[in-house]
Amino acid sequence: MSVPDPGPTSSFAVPGYTFLWLTGWLWHVARWMAVLATTYRVNEQTGDPLLVQLVGATFMAPMFLGGALAGTLTDRLDRHRTVMTSLAVLVPVAGLMGLAVSADAAPTAVSYGFIFCVGIGNVLDMTSRRSIAFGLVGAGLLTNAAAYETLALHFGSMAGSLSGGAVLAGLGAGAVYLSVAAVYLAALGSFARAARIGQPSTDPSTDRSDGGDATSAVADLMAGFGLLVDHVVLRQFLVTTVLMNFFYYAFIPLVPAFAEDLGVGPFLTGVLASALGMGTMTGAFVIARLQPTRRGLIHIVGSLGAMAMLIVFANLTWFPAAFAALFVAGLFGSGFGTTQ
């Protein structure tokens, strides 16, 4: 049976999806507030770019080390309980971090432990909450929901960077971590509301929240690797993704170090960090409106253009020009993100 062409906001008409989307947006806001505060604090404590970059590496470590395994394991767990538990743990972790930083009792090593916990939460969000959202809307609205998930990611990045920079400038790093705890708590409430309203799709290909089937996690992993062997397009996208993560997204934790060289304070550091999200959102809207057909070309040109703009950004010494360069990098980066 053919599926009717969905309207631009059809996913939000599905009971429970609005609160699921809000949960994801709040999760992204908290995530980027945490990354900004932690990189800014480590830069202040050490002044060592390598140690600042290590914050980003620690945040991404759960994804690189266990992303594929997490995906197969969450198919065998109750996804609703996984998300609830993750958020319930992150609320006190962020709160304790805020109290420790406010009391000047958190050495640099504690910052790495905290951001590692945030990274684990990020993996669980990608593998559990997004799966619930896609199962809730069903196959007919899958593309529509995926577009809004991308919007939540970049809008959350922008909002988290801006609000984190504002709180950092006005109240200090401890207040940022307490704010992160409050945002996680709001996400927990939103997700609980979504769970009460929404019912997963009955389509077995999009919903396995009941614990999945009896196949082993190893078998699922091997099946995934088998797809890479059999499909050249998947291999090409994997190579592009690896290159973008190593040579593009890896610079984000270093924004406070660049901002320090530009001679700006914590608020403008947050503004600078938000430029990437602003550019990516703008580019995504343009691409969605134009509906281009040569998506492979956009994917490659967007990736190369985004990385090239970072070279421009790294050589600028004037804040407005640096902001503009990151905005343009985000425009190009949207070509990668919206077609991936």
C-alpha cells in the first residue's frame, strides 16, 4: 500500500512525538552546554590545547568505542527504561559537578570523567530515544521525523552554546553545570510525558522496544559489517564520515582556545561556538526547500567546503570574520549532514 506524501509537520500530529522531539532538543542543549563549559574550564586550568582537545576525544570515546555495540544491545533492552535511567543518572552527575566546580573542588581529571558520562548519554540518546521516535511515527513519516531530529540537533547546538556562554559569563562554570542538570531534569519530565501519551508503531521493522528478537548481538554486528562489504555506497559514506569527524567536528572543543586568541570573553566564546549550528541550520533549510537531486555531489562538496573553511577560520584574528567563517563552514557542513 502506498504511503501518502506527509505534510511538513506531520510527525508532530502523532501523539507523543512532540514531547519526544522536545526531549531530544533539551538533550542536545545540555550536551553542548556541558562541552562548552568543560572545554572552557580545562583551557583556563591548563592552557594546553592538547588537553582541551582531549575533552572532545573523551566525549566522543563512547561513540567510537561502543557505538555499534550499543545499538545492538539497546535492541535487546527496554528502550524507554534505558532513556529514563540515563537521564535520571545524568541529572545528579551534572548537579554534583556544578557543586564541585562552584566549591573549586573539581580537578581537571574530574572534568574528563564528567564529559565521558555525557558522551555515554549521547550514545544512548542516538540508539534508544531516536529509535523510539522513528518507531512511534512509523515508516510513512520516517523521513519527516529524521529531518526534525536533525533540526533538534543543530538548534540544540546553537542554543546550548549561546546559553552556556551567557551563564558562563554571568555566573561562572559551576552555574553552567547546575543549568545542565536542570535541562536534563526537564528532558526527563518531557520523556515521561511522551511515554504516557505515545504508543510505538506496530511495524516490527521500526519498533523493537519490547526487547528485540533472539538473534545474538555478535550476529547483528557481523550482519552490519557484511553490509559494508557488499555495498560500495555505504563504504564511501563511512569514509566521508570518518574524515569529517577527524578533520571537521574535532575542532569544536578547541573553540575556547580560538576565542582566547581572539581576545574575547566567555559570552562571545559561546556566540562563536554557536556560529556552526546557525550555519548548519540555515543550509539545511535551504537544501530542504530546494530539494536537490544530486545529493552525492552535495555530500562531497559540502564536506570538502566545510573542512576548507576551517583553514580560513584558523588564520583569522578578527572576531566578526572568524564568526562568519564558522557560519559558512556550517553552511557547507549542512551538505554533509542532510545527505548522510
